[in-house]
Amino acid sequence: MSYIEEMFSLAGKTAIISGGAGAIGLLMSETLLRAGANIVVWSRSEESINNAVEHLAEIAGNKDSIFGQQVDAGEEGQVEDALAGAVERFGQVDILINGVGGNIGKSSFIDTDMETFKKVLHMNLLAGLMIPTKIVAKYWINAGVRGCIINLTSMASYNPLSGVWAYDAAKSATLNLTVASANEFAPHGIRVNAIAPGFFLGKQNKALLVDQETGDYTARGRSVIDHTPYGRFGDVKELAGATIFLASEAASGFVTGVSIPVDGGYLAHNI
């Protein structure tokens, strides 16, 4: 085995990617699959699961190391059942990626719709961190597994984005709970870290950042670019290196409680 393989191979490991059918989740699934891990994709949509499994099977050449499960990560019972199914399929789960999240709408503070606020908090904080972490970490502690959790923080974890109050609240809490849970789980050998993607064009934010008729940046898109020293949006593939680094015990076994920005220097911007 080469030095690179010793450092980054995930052969024999099993990873659950919650939200694994989305753009970032699928990239992270693909990354860990290429590193040798078994992949368990969690999503609420059966269609998206099927599409993700087919995509990953094309890479692997078969479906032996890929398992799709329809799961609402915001429901404890469903997460418990899904985890049991994943363990039954592959024998053990070693890695959890909390990739569920997103935003709904944008408004002034005083025009905030509280039902929407609750939905966004639930999606990003309960489904996107608390419930899967609670259940998987309990399994690891009881089974004596030195597990690895990767959360998805955000630029909003560090600096609030205008008009997305629930998303700001949830993502700042995600960073806080990444650090707090890393401290609590460290005696069990469980590492908890995060990746903070900068601005990547996707289904949810493309219309906010790029004018769909002209292809030019919107005012918000131009503001992001002006704030990003690299002067461009990210390519989702640029998240692969941080993913495999944090997932590998050999590469990052003494790293816990950190959030790695992959942001083209957005957080380093100054005037």
C-alpha cells in the first residue's frame, strides 16, 4: 500500500451521508466511495435516492457497496430504523456526514414568517445535526466505535447573511454544537468536525446569484464575488479534499472541533 493509500484509504469503512442525494452530499458520497468506503445515502425523496445510487453505482461498477435509504432525518424513529438497517447491511457504521440543510425565502427581520423560521431551523439544526448525531453517537459509544462526524457549517456560521434569519441562527448553532459535541465525545474517540462551504452555485441559490435571463450576476451575486478574493464561485468538486481529510483517521486522527472553510478566501476578505 502506498503512502497516500495509507493516509487516505477508507477501505472497510462505512459512511452514512444524510442528505446524500443533494449536490454537496452526492459529491461527498462520491469522494468517500472512491476512497474505498461503503456508502449509505439518506434522503427523504425516493427518486433522488434512486438517482444517487445509480450515479454511484456507475462509479463503483456495481451496487454492492452502496445502500440507499428513504429517511426523514428530522424524525428520531426513522433515523434509528435506518441506522439499524445500515448496520445490518454493512456490519458497522464509521462515518456520519450531516448534509441536510437549506433555506426558504428571504425577508426583513420584522416580516419574518415564524412558521417558515421554524421549518428552516428544523431542517438545518434538528435534521441537519441534532437527531442523526444523537442517535449515531449513542450507537458508537455503546459499540465502542471510534466514529467520525462531519457537519456542514456555512459562511453564515461566522458572519450573518442578510435576510435569512433562521438560516443564520441554525448555521451559527451548527458551528457551536460542532465544537461542543467534539468536546463531549472526545473521551470515546469520536471526532466531530465541519466543512464550511463558501458560495457554490446550486439549485437553491442560483436564481439569487445569477440572473436567469441574462446570465449576469445579480446584485447579491456581485456582492459575493466582490467579497471573495478568488473572484469566482466554487466548484462543488473542491470540497472533496477536505471531506476525505476529515474522514480519514490516519490523516486527521488528532483533529476535532474544527470547521474548515472552503470559500475562496471569503472569510479572509478585508478592505
